[in-house]
Amino acid sequence: MQQTFGYPQFRGLQADIVANAIAGQDALVLMPTGGGKSLCYQIPAIARQRMGHGLSIVVSPLIALMHDQVRALHEVGVAADYLNSALTMEESRAVETRAWRGETTLLYAAPERINTPRFLDFLDALHQRGQLALFAIDEAHCVSQWGHDFRPEYRQLTLLHERYAGVPRLALTATADAITRADIIERLQLQEARVFVSSFDRPNIRYQIVEKTDARKQLLRFIEDEHDGDAGIVYCQSRKKVEETAEWLCMQGVNALPYHAGLSAEERQRNQDRFLREDGLVMTATIAFGMGIDKPDVRFVAHLDMPKNIEGYYQETGRAGRDGQPADAWMAYGLADVVNQRRMIDDPHSPASAEYRQVMRSKLDALLTMAEAPDCRRQRLLAYFGEQSAPCGNCDNCLNPPQTWDATEAARKLLSCVWRVQQKSGIGFGAAHIIDILRGKATDKVHQHEHARLSTFGIGADLSEQQWRSVLRQLLALDAVQTDAEAFNTLRLGPAARDILAGQRPIHLRQAAPRQERGSRRPTRPASGRPADQAAQALDAAASARLADLKAWRAEVAR
Ligand code: ADP
Ligand code: MG
Ligand code: ZN
């Protein structure tokens, strides 16, 4: 590392990972973007070649990434090549010849190459001569459909294990929650591999999540107040919104460019180059932009629309502040986002399996929980990746703690109600029924099951239905209550219920926004067609749409 790369020392887990690979062992490496994953396989590749083991193959999903890495390796005098669709037949042959002669240390290959008969023959021949030193599988989350960037070609990489037994494999990724991690291990058959998990903390990034009122204006104020003249990325969900937002920002005097998959290849390249080279540009983009972009001084990443899950959020916000200087991750979040994301997951026209939808729903829920949480954002984010930490003191919630109310007693009431209902009737019931019992509503169902006789009947009349839902949402997130998907989403106690019932775990909830009673005080007048009335009607329509969304959302969350 010192001789070739000129770095004085290893960072974090690099030394252990390198030693493990040099010794010929498999590993799964989870390390955040910018953590230094490349060295983890580049150094073993150099070392193992010197030990006589031959060539290392690096599987990488993006041509641009390969080019950058190979160029950087050439600069430090390491023999590296790549094979991808950008090469002519002749160039590919030349690359293979060099590798065959033992002149190459690292060969980068696109995943779809791996399954071509020609390339497999080539690998087979090397393997027979004992000249395959290592397989590095970069961006390994691409193998999992639970990951945020599934690439079917990655599935074929299973054959490496079967066909080239004994050649060590190193799978590396910057994001993988528990379920994706398990999936990578299974798909790549890394059950025996050591798992190295670095801290995912990016201490220089300040996380802020604001409630959406007028997202564009909020964004503009954020940029003007805190990032005037800085380089940043603004993520939007649709191509149309990308274009509109870029245009609008330009009109407001912000130097913005669009980027999405619908633009021509040249325009995308041109905008990307400008973003990398010039100072203070704001890239307005869909998530098509970003992977492999190594611009150190991105000072903010803003989300005008909520990502699908925490992995996406972490990955996208992680593009800010790679130079270690203070940077902001800012997101505007509203009910419409939630409704949209749910709709996409539940879209009956999509071919997604029930299992897939279920996983996506729970991933989205985790992001919602984080967005709604009154406590440290960073702590929540890290906890999602299995990391314990103390409140950071540098996120919006740490800096300006939101108003909360103590819901500990309410949580205990709810839990005992779930318990008593189950005891009495021998079966579980859904959220709405439990809340009816708590609020003392004598519905038909309550009568039918004689639930008005329960000691918990009416003990929660002091709270609104909305408040109960928020308590329940929190308890679901904490795993104190679980839903039984097999039995109509009925509620039952979860493992965390005990501590809460015993009063050992205080629960604080973000104060619900004051409820908007829709126009009830306003005297009703016949519509006269005057502009003021039209405006009032439009407002009413917007309010009912919002209310409908709110109801749909609550129903979803309650389920
Ligand atoms: P990742 O693939 O994990 O996102 P990279 O491998 O691209 O990260 O490394 C990010 C940056 O950190 C690169 O500029 C790399 O040269 C630098 N780097 C990696 N390891 C070290 C180290 N031990 N000391 C100094 N710089 C390092
Ligand atoms: Mg990398
Ligand atoms: Zn914090």
C-alpha cells in the first residue's frame, strides 16, 4: 500500500480484509461509499500475483466505473485492463492475450461477460494452470432483488463458486440492510465467508427531514440560505419533475442542470462532465444519476421526493461530502410521498410477487418511521444497518428537538388491550377494533364479542383515533406489536412488549400537527362563480384530496 498507492496506513477494517483475502479466504465486505473498498481487493490482487497465483478478476457493473479504476491503477503503475461492450473484438483479444501471458494484475469485467462461453473458456484455462488469484465482486448488492439496484446478470455469478472452487471471492457493497445482506450471502453462496462490517456513519453529513408544504420553495430557501453557490444534487422521482425543477431553479438564479435516463447519451455525458468539472452546479436528477460519480465537494443532496427505502436514502445522501467537509442531506417529505410509494408497491399491474411487495412495504415503513421519529436521525439510520450509536447532536432533531408527548402510559394501555382481547377471545383483532375498545366505542363488533366487559374498554377515551394510530405505528416499529399477515393483519404482542408493559421503556411521540377541520366554521354560500369563491372551492377540493390521501394512508399504516 505504501509503495504502490502511497498511503501511510490502512483505514478501518482494510488491513483485516486485505489479510483475509491474501490468505485465500472468502469475504463479504460492507463499507460505506468512500470507505476505501477498492484497495481491499487491489492490494490482495497485487500480493497474490506476486505469490504466483496469477490474475484477479473484478466484476463491476458500470463501464464508467471500470474506466476510472483502470486509469487510476495505471497512474500508480499497476497492470490493469477491462473487458466490456465498449471494446472492439480486436481490443478484447489483446486484453485476453496480455492476461494470458501473466502481464495483467487486475482484469475488470462486466457481469454479463462472465457467462459468455468465450470468457468462461478463458477462465477455465487459467484455472487449470492455477492462475486465477481472486474474484472481487464490486457493488455486490446488485445480486439481490431486495437491494436498490438489482441486476439480473449478477445472478450468474453463483457459477464462480461452483466452477472455480478454491479461488477466493470478495463481495463488496456500500449498502445492505439485514435482508439484502442475507440474500447476497445466499445468492453468491458466501455462507462460509467472513463478514466485515465497517461503521456506516458519515459524521460530516447533517440530516434534515422537513414536512413538505411547498417543496420547491422550501428547496430554494434551503439552497439560498445554506448553500448559495455550492455544488449539490437534487433528486426527484420523475423525469418530468427533474426537467421542471431544473428549469425553475435556473429561473430563480440557481445554476441547475437536468439528468435522467430519458435524455440523450450525449446530453447526459455533457451535463455530468460539467457537474464534475465546474464549480457550484446543481444537478437535478432521477436516481439514474450518481452511482460511480466521485465528486468530493458535493455540499448537499436534497430529496424533493421520498426514496423507496433507507438504503436508497443512505446511498443517495452518501454522495454529499465525500471530502469529509460539512455537508447536508435535506429531504422534504409529505403524505403524498407515502401514498405514491405505497401505490407503486401495491400496483396490481406490476408483476411483483407477494413476497417482494411485503419486503418493499416493510422497507418503506422503516423509512417512514425514521422520517417521523422525534429523535436522532443518524441513530435511526445507523440502527437500520445494525449499528448502535449515541445521539449525534448534528441532525435537525438533535439541534431542534421537536415537541413530543409522553405516550408511555398510552402504549401500555394499548398493549394490555391487545393482550386481554386475545385472552378473552382466543383470537387476535385488527387495529380499528382495538382502538374502538380503547376509546370505549360500543360498536356491533364490540357487542358481538362482549368486549365492552374488558377492563380495558374505554380506558383510552382521552386520546383521538389519530393519536392511537400514531402510538400503534410506533409500537409496530419497535416490534412491541406485530401483525399477523396470515390472519387478516390481526395484532399480537411482539418481543419488545414486555419491557414497555413493565414501564422500563419510555415512549415519546412527535406531536401530531393540529388537525385541520375542513371549512366547518365558514358560512356556506351558494357558488357564484366569483374568483374568490372559485379559489375557495379549489382550496376545498385540495383539502378533500389531502384528507382522502390522509385517510388512505392511515388505513394503510393501521393495517
Ligand atoms: P469505495 O469504493 O468504498 O466507495 P474507494 O475505494 O473508491 O471507496 O476509495 C475512496 C477514496 O479513499 C479513494 O480516493 C481512495 O484512494 C481513498 N483511500 C482508500 N483507502 C485509503 C487509505 N488507507 N488511506 C488514504 N486514502 C484512502
Ligand atoms: Mg467502490
Ligand atoms: Zn442526531
